Amino acid sequence: MLKAIAVAVLGSGLVIGLGLNAGADEFKVIPSVTLRGEYNDNVFFDEDNEDSDYIGKVSPGLEIIDRTERLNLNLNGRFHIIRYRDAGDLDAEDYDGRGAISYQFTPVFRGSASAAYVKDSSADRDIDETGLVQSTDTRRRQSYGAGFDYTLTEKASVDFSYAFDKSDFDNPDRDEEDFKSHSAGAGFNYNLSSLLYETTGRLAAGYAHYDYETSKTDYYYGTVGAMWRFSEIFSLKADVGARYTDTQFKGADNNTKWGGLGSAALTYHGEFTTADVSAGRDIQAASGRRGVVERTTFVLDVRHRFLEKLWLGVSAGYYLNESSADEFAAEKIDEETLRVRPYFNWGIHRYVSLEGAYEYVYVEDNADNTDTDRNQVYLQVKFAYPVIE
């Protein structure tokens, strides 16, 4: 499987890239290798047995970039060789391959597609995205998506997207359920700048189907919102709406429920400082659990450039994942996660970058009345040399 994916990704990238390179604005082939050393004081996120360990990782990779006036192509594949000093049974060879392409077919019509295949095994693999702690069982994830946007008039446009996701765990004895999902959404955007400065109104509606081993959930939603651009450095977007879910558990009646959802994101991009703040509440898939959850998130990322290529920043997030028993999942889920990570990134050479961070994560499982935390420190250096550019 891995060889087939690698050949397909690299082969298609080279064919597309070289075939279009005659008139390309930018074409690059960039092999790289990342060396990382890490200390983790609670590898399993276990409340009673806080096993600490030193972890080393070597990650060779290859990236292909092709950009023209119409095309934007990016293919990226990496292989991760992970070794633990003490917990040798956790040693792993993980990998991830990702690709994304967009093409401007006409001045008013643009299409896009993406794909990813990931094998991972660390307990903290989903912390940044969902706040949920996983086991150290191997998981294989694949996702595919496609969409388009079409400009109707100078002020109005529409867009459509579809996505498929699938997760499979290697250990069938745990409560980690394999699942897959299909989702589709459509949106309508209208420029309201004649009424409000630099404002675009948005309407959206969509559907998703989540298929777990013990339950299936159909999810429908509709939202209304807007995006405001206050200045060249400040922008804000917000959406609110309603949702309807219909969950069928094996051997039980359907559970239907109405609810609300919403999201907001504030962005600041100054000359030396950037900041992104977002918040949201919606129904989402819960990998490693037995159904979907209602997830509330607050995420912050602030970076400041002290030198030409030295950035210092802090990333933080709060996540609340909830589901009453037989509401969206087969068992009660009530987990709160808080993470804080100060970090730096330094481009010490054209082909060499250095990155380091400290991260603290606190997890409280209100369903099991347990709590645990983890401290992590890492330092990594990346060598990336474009052989074609």
C-alpha cells in the first residue's frame, strides 16, 4: 500500500508538473529530512502510570510544488522513523502523504481537489485538532475532497464541496471504533460593501453521514454569516445557524435532536506580528471514540518576528467534547482539554530551519472522573534543498 501511494503521488506530481512547466511561474522539487529529539513525561496520558521517555524521530520527505496563473499544485510525502529510549514496543514507522490541486478553468470558475493518507500511532496525534487523547494503537486515516466555486456576478458567487474520511484502528479489542464519513456543503456569498465597508454576506447549508460500528448519524445544518475586512491587517468572520441530527444505534430506536451551531475567527496580520483567534461549536467526528460529539473549541495562535527569520509565538487551545449516552455516541463522552505551547522557528540558513517548543496539556474526563496532564519539550532541525526550482 505505501509503495503504491508513493509511486502514485510522485508519478502524478512529476507528470503534471513537468507537463505544465513550460509556462510555469514556479516549479520546485524539494527533498528534505527532519531530525527531532523530544522529552515526554507522560507518554500514554495515564493518570496512574505516568511513564516518561525520550523519543527520537527521523523524517525524510519530498515536496513537489507547481504554480502558474491557473494552477496551484502541492504534493507532500513524509516517512517517520520513531524510536523510544525505554518503551521499545512503541517504536514505529509512520508516514503521511498529502496532495492538493486547484485550477482556474475560466475567470469565473475554479475547481479543486485534495487527498491524504496517514498512518500514525502517538497518543497526542489529535490534540491540536480535536483535543481528544488517543491510545498508542496504530491508526490509518484516508481523506478525499473536491469542490468548485463559481462567480455569478460582480457581487455574487456560489461554492460546493464534498469530502470523504475513513479511520481504521489496528486493535479490535479496544473501544476505538473504525468509522467513515461523507459530507457535502454549498454556499452563497454576496458582497455587501455598498451597505457595510468591506463586508461579504454568507449563506451555507450541508449534510454529513457518520458511520461508526455501533451507530450511524445523519447531520443537517444551515448557517448565515458575514466576513468583515476592517483594514489591511484586521478581518473577522462569523457564522451562526441551526442543525438537526438523526442517530441510529444498533438494536435501539432513533435519537433525533435540534440544536445550534456557530463559529467566529478574528485575524490580525501586521508587519511583525500575526494573530489568529477562533471559536466554534458544532457536531464533529470523534476518532478513537464510539460516535460523534458536540465539540466546543477556543484556539489562539500569536507570532512575533524578532529577527528577519526568527519567530517567537504561543499557541493555546481549549476543547470540550460532549455526548450523553445514546445521544450521539454509544457511551457518555465529557472530556475537557487545555493545551499551551510557546515555540520558536528560526530560518538559520536558506536550506536549514530550527524549531523548538514546550507544551503543557491538561485533560479532564468528567465521565470517568479522572484527570491527567503531560509536559513535552522538543527540538528539531530541518534540511530542505530544492533540486529543481
